Amino acid sequence: MELQKIKGSFSICKIASMEQIDFSRELFFIAKTHDEISLVCETAYVPQKSIAVENGWSALKILGILDFGLVGVVSKISNILANGGVSIFVVSTFNTDYILLKNENFDTGLELLIREGYIVSDGD
């Protein structure tokens, strides 16, 4: 399976309203529940009035369109990383999944995945 590095540094935020989001950005993720609004975005575009922010994340994209019938794709990646002491934050879209790792653990995470046969390419 091939993974692609996503350029840039990312932040995971808890925000008060959707109006705080810069919808012009190419890559961001929103989750809204009755308890909160979460935003994953480029660190440079974190809303100024965020309730909470966790900075310092790097991202990998699982390349290709993943069929909904596939089982264990994220589980396998998360187990490899967990066994190596690397925690992750996962975001899923209709087509694929994105794995975020803390910047300080990114190189270690890449080494663990490559050792297990994953191909990691640079982002555009």
C-alpha cells in the first residue's frame, strides 16, 4: 500500500462556530456533533478565537480510492505505529483516510511503516 506525505504542518482545533473556518483552503477537515466542532487545518490558518488547539501534526494520505468493503486498512497502520510508540489522529473521507502524526514522531512513524512494506512518496 502506498502512502503520500502531505506538505505542511497541521493543527487540530476545537472551535466555537463554523464561521471561523477559512473555506478557501484546499485541505481541511470538519466534524460537528452536539458537543463540539472540530477542525483539522494548516497551522497557519488556525482560527484566532479557537477554544482549544493542538499544534504540531504532520499528515499522510493513503493513496487510491478505498472500497468500503476493505477491512483493516487503518487498523494495520495504527497497530504498526502503536507498537512503535507512535500515536495517531485519523481522518476519513469518502475516498480514503488521512493519518496524522505528531511532528516529532513523523520520521519514526515513516521508518516503522516502510519497514513493514509501505511505500511512502513525497507530496506535490
